[in-house]
Amino acid sequence: MGQAAKVLQLFKTLHRTRQQVFKNDTRALEARIKINEEFKSNKSETSPKKIEELIKIGSDVELLLRTSVIQGIHTDHNTLISIMPNMGLNSRPGDQESHAQLTEPTRIGP
């Protein structure tokens, strides 16, 4: 696969992951702006070595989002539904769901 195809695939993958990881979180979904800015700022890069480095960074970010971000929904005064806990390297957002009892009040949101 050529570098241009890798870059396009990474761009699409980052946006799909962003949509899944930040589902229903309109403020966090604005990460699309940051993704677009990063790709646009490196649009004129011609060095194959630098492009590979940027692809690696983007892939690492996608993996971090996919495996480390947990989205929770506060259902009542002491229950939190965790949508994406402890995801493994090969998991995708939405694969798991668990419930946790909160032992003390936890503020959800801004």
C-alpha cells in the first residue's frame, strides 16, 4: 500500500474511532477539528521518512483512544454504566459494557 493510501486510511480510521469513542459527547466529538488540523498542517510533507513517522504517531493515537478512553453514563444517584472498560488491544469500542456502584458521589460532566 502506498503512503497516500496509508494516510487516507489512517485519517478515516481516526475519525471512525473518534465517533465511536466519543459517541453522544458533542464536546469531545469536536476532536474532529484537531484531527483535520493535524492532517492539513502536514499536507505538504514530502519526506517519506517523515510521513512514516507521522503515520506511526497517528496510529499510536488511534490505539490510545480505542484502548484507554472509557465513556460512562450516570444512570441514577449511585450507578454508573461504563461503556468501554479495560479494552484489550484487539477490542473495538462498544465490545463491552459493565455496571459499577459508586461508593461516593461522583460529578459527571462539566
